[in-house]
Amino acid sequence: MINQITESSPAAKSDQPTSVAMLAHAERTTEFLKALSHPARLVILCRLAEGPMAVGELEEFLQLPQSAVSKQLARLREDDLVDCTRDGRSITYSLKEDKARRIISVLYEEFCD
């Protein structure tokens, strides 16, 4: 028999998220997961979880041309997952959100270690 939520059950409390709120969070989560769906972007995020890196270091690590790395970094900037800092001709990238850092850290431990 399926358990039903009643007015007195813990799941019926008002502190539970509404379906509208959950759908809004699900949209944001879906966009985050889409950003992870490309192998190069995932590796970039895993490397940035270790600390900030210059574009040249990412190119060398990924063994991809500068244009390919820049394209993936642009997508991550568009998704608001990375920050960049310019120092003269050098650009350094870092993870923007602690939430993203925590999730990437778990993925790193599970799949990249």
C-alpha cells in the first residue's frame, strides 16, 4: 500500500518546497548539469576545483588548441560557473560558486582521483 501524505505527516509541513520552487531549482540544476556534459568542460572544472589556473596551463593539461579551450571557458563563463582575472596578457580562471566547487569535488573524488 502506498503511503499517503496527510495534514499531520512530516512531509506535509509548510517548510517543504513547493512544486513551483522545485521546478525552478530543477531548471537551474539542469543547466549546471548541461555545463558538465562536455568532457573538456568537466576536466576544466575538476582542475579549477584544485585552484585557479591560467589558460595556458589548461591548454597544456588538456592537450587541446587554444581556440578549443577558449570556447569551453566561454561556455563556463556564460553559465556563470567560472571567474576570470586578467594580469597583463595572462588570464587566470577559477571556480565561481562554492556550490559548484562542492559538487565538482565529489565528482573529482569519484571519477578523477
